[in-house]
Amino acid sequence: MLQNVRRFVGLFVVLAALIVLIPGLALGGNTISIVGEVNDDFQLVVNDGQVFEIMTDDKGEELIGHAGEMVKVTGEVVAEGADRSIKVLSYEVLEQEKDEE
């Protein structure tokens, strides 16, 4: 009888942990916000040299229309080997300071 109770409690603890952890994984714990320049090669280039391929869904296509502009992008990063892509969730075009001569 005591063994059955322990088994039930152990199973309950495991199920409770899964219920708590799985939604966090499904929400994509790798959502980030980064600032960079959109280029003509469908990439977001960050000042430190990092390059993210822009996924070409609706939001990505919209972002690609801002080639040559600085943007702040919030998205989910997908890494495949050395390549990194970003699924754009939202973005904001940043104003650039004009050079005074």
C-alpha cells in the first residue's frame, strides 16, 4: 500500500513538472530584441558583426522592405549549425542621425 502511494506521488510530481515546464518551452525561450541594419540579402546585420537571416513570412517580408535602415527587431532565433535565422514577431524602424558636414 505504501509503495502505491509513493508511486502515485512520484507520478504526480513528474506530471506537475511537465505541466509547468512545457508551456515555457513552447513559447520559445529564445525570443530576443536586437538592433541592426537590414541589407539587400534578406539579413539583419548587428553592429558587433552578428548576422541573422530574416525568415520570409509576412512580417519578414515587411521588414525586408526596410533594406538600408536601422531597425529594432523582436523575434525568435532559430540556429542551424553556424547559421542563425530570426522569425520576426515585431519591429520598429529607428531614426538615424543625419551627418553634419
